[in-house]
Amino acid sequence: MARTNSRPLSPHLTIWKWGPAMAISILHRVTGNGLATVGALGLVWWLMAAAIGPEAYATFIACATSPFGYLVMIGITWAFFQHLFSGLRHFVLDMGAGYELRTNKSWSIAIVVASVLVTALVWLYIFGKAF
């Protein structure tokens, strides 16, 4: 059977209208990779610092409790909740529910709001206990 080269084999990205569901799906992959990478690096750094000695561990603690360290930990917390909530969304979609356009868009927006809100609540609790 002859195939014509006048049209693409699959729809190109330029014809799709981007929406919250697509962004959440991509963000799910990004947060998963980020959690794995940053988490592994942080764990290795912590274990190396603990194994090397008190000075190295004090340096690790100083970096972790610096403003930049807190920013990284807040980012990891947000990525965790974003990945968790979008994973639950994917679980529901895998069961065959939630594919209606309005429902899918609403849940996608709710995931972003919920991940930011829960991250803020967790860190308000942590900072409230620290001071």
C-alpha cells in the first residue's frame, strides 16, 4: 500500500490547544524526576557528611538551615505534594473516570491550588514549631 508524504503520521504539537490537564501531566513527570534527583543528591550529601565527621555534618546542617536550604526544602515539599496529587489524578483517570473536559480541567487546576496550599500549611506548621 502506498503512503503519501503530504500529511504527518500523527498530529503535530502546534495543532493542540494547551490546557491545565496537559500542563499537569508534564508537571507530574518533571516533579517525579526532580524529586528523584534532588532527593538522591541530598541523601548522599547527608550520608557523606555524617560519615566524614562532625565538621562536615555541621557544614551540611548550616547549608540545610540557610535561607537557600529552606527554599530548596520548600520546593521539594511542593514537588512532593504536586506529584502526589497528580498521581492520584492519574490513578482516577486509569480507572476510566474524570475524562470529561470540565471535570478534567477543574481537577487539574485544583491540584495546583491544593499542592501550594498544603505546602504552605506544612511549612507554616514547621516554622511555627521552630520559633
